[in-house]
Amino acid sequence: MVESPTETAGRGTAPIAPTPVLHSRWGTIALPRLSPQAVLTTDRPLRVLLVHPSRELPPAVRELIQSRPIEIVHARNFREARDPARLAGVDAVVIVDSENAGFSESGRSDLQLLADVLSSHRLMGLVVSPGAPGGVPGDDDTPLDVLGDTTADELWGRIATIRKHRAQLRRMENHVAIMQRLGKKLNQHFVEVDQELRLANRLQRNFLPQTLPEVGDVRFASLYRPATWVSGDDYDVRRLDESRVSFFMADAVGHGVAAGLLTMFIRQALVGKRISRNDYTVIPPEEVLTNLNRELSAQDLPNCQFVTACYGHVEVDRHEITFARGGHPHPIHVAADGTCREVRTVGGLLGVFPDEEFVSAKVLLEPGEKLILYSDGLEDAIICRHRRESGQIRFTADFLDLVRYPAPACVKALADTLDRAEGSLQPADDQTCLIIERTGAN
């Protein structure tokens, strides 16, 4: 609404007053200081809907009609003013409310109905009333600006300004409509992408082992928590023969669709034994990683796409684990009393250097002992931030407590620890863990 003193101007004098401000539901518009010379004329006369219940008009309105290029459309009451035929082609609305009838209990609802119709037509109006300048009483969200005593010059300036800014409002409305259509398309696209990622998540989980084998007194347990719908982590446990079980864990850099597709390639390219017509040969872990590394290097992946992996097999009869790793976190050997140590072996990232060499390591599991493989998304939950003290790895207190549990309970306790951690709902990386445990002696 207007927040300025009413300007007055005699013939031949220029009014001096603060710049008036027009408040409406479409924003705040600064109106120029008004004078006959300040108002720019247009190619066609302004079309104004004049709402007045009687023939008697205020002097300013009569002078405005007589001295300005204005085309008047008359309406005797608010009901007639709401007629779409009268509003067609109108630039502004002037309401003459000499008796403050529109502000009475009975007239306020009709005035509000008119204001709603004006809003739907993107129109603004002026109420010439003996009441105080400002807004319609009881409603701060109306396209009607209330004037008290005014002059023809001020009326003319305000109407011309309304017409000018109405074109700007229409352009803004068109831009909003375009953005709404774009937003609708984007929302539809996001829904489709979300559905596709959900499907990819289900398919990726179907490739994971649905049940883990338990051979003799050796059993396995796993934890798998993708950071997004599609994970860059992968693991598997397979029977090689009656006495040997293979296992692997791979972590493609990052997470998401690209990393998920890379895990599918890894699963296909990783071969643990050669089968001939009448026989088979179990491939040593270091050779398995060497072959996988060559396959990845041959794909000429971007420099930012590389893989870490750990592959090995368990000879169940002897409880001996042989494994090789390439760039992956070192497995952790947990003794029966809960003492933990890393089992370190040499091997660089996969898919970077085709001639990279890998070395196998062996671990003999005693009753109650475990070997834990994990992806780097779990590093903060397992290893203290100050990784080394006197050359030794320091494990977190929570991890040292939970590794004392049997493998299934250990995995559950690890999951509970992750749930309690800050940011657990949006982990920065995929989190995967595989535990190999000897439950007792044969």
C-alpha cells in the first residue's frame, strides 16, 4: 500500500514529495515522483475500469477523465466490476468509494471478491476513498491501493505505473510458468532415475551371496551397507571343491552407478579355478589378482577409476587361509583372546599398472580365531584416526569389544556401532565387512 504523504500540486508547480511505494501481493513497486511531465504516454489510451455507484465523481477523477488519454469502462457496483467482459483489455481499476461502503461489514466481502478477481486477471486497482491512505482494512494481501484526497496528476501517474508494471508482471508470470513446466519435467526425470536406481540396487544385491557356506568348523558372516542405491563394494564366498572355499572383496573407487558397473565387471573377470575336460586347477590368489589386474588395465579406464581387492581361499581341513590383496585395507587377524593385528602383504591398486606384482600371505586359524576383511568405508569405525603409535596400528575401543563376539553377533554389534555414529544416515562411502571364523577343533 502507499506509504507517503499525499502529493498536491497547483497548476504550473512541480510537487516535491518522497517517492511513494506501492505494496501488493506481487511485490513492492517504487513509484516515480508524479508530475505531468514525468508520465510517459503510450501508443494507445489507457483502458480503465471505473467502479462508481453514483454519477457524482471526485474532482480528481473528473479531471483525470477530461484531461488524459483514458478510455473508461463503467461499472455501477462490485458485481458488475467482476464481469470478465468488462475486465477484458483493462489496464487498471479505479474504485470510487465516497461513503466507505466497501469497508463496511456488508461491503468488505464484495470488495474482497473483486480483489480476488483482479488477482486472477493480474490487475491492480486504486480505491479513491475519504478513508486513510493505505490498504483495505483487515487484508494486507490485496491488489487494491487506497488513496485519500488526491490529484488528477497523482491518479494518472499511478495508473500509468500500474500499466507499465503489469507487463513486467506478465513476463514474470510467463517465466514462472516455464520454470514450473521445467520443474515438472525434472521431477518426472528424478522419479524415473530413482526407480532405475532401486532396480539396480535389487539386481546388485541378487548377485551377492544369499547364504554363506559353513564348511566343517569354518563359517562366514558379512555386513553390506551401500552409501547410495548402487554400491562400489562387492564380495563373494564360493565353494571351490570339497575342502576349499574362495572369498573376495572388491572396492571400486567412489560409489554410485559407475562404481557399481565396475563391480559387475570384476565379478565376471575374477576366476578362481581353471576347469579342463576331466580336471580342474585352483589358481593361487596372487595369480588371480594378477589376471584381474590385467583385465582391468586392458579396459583403459580413466585415471580416476581404479579398484582395490582382496582374494583368497580357505583350506578347511588345515584351517589355512591364503590370500593376496591389491591396494585394499590389510585383513585383521583376531586371536581367541580378542588380540588384533594386521596381516600385511604387498600389492598395489588394480587397473593402474598392468605389470603390478602381488604376493600371497598365509594365516592359520586356531579355534575361536577370525580373519576380518573390510572396505575403507569402515576404516574410521575400526582404526583410530591416529593410526600408528610406535609403528603399531591402534584399533578403536568399540572394535576391540565387538570382535570378541562370535562372527554373527560381531557383525550385528558392528552395525549397531555404525548406527550410533554421527552421519550414519548419509555415510560418506560404502561399508562392507566379511568375517571368516573357526568355531572349534574337529
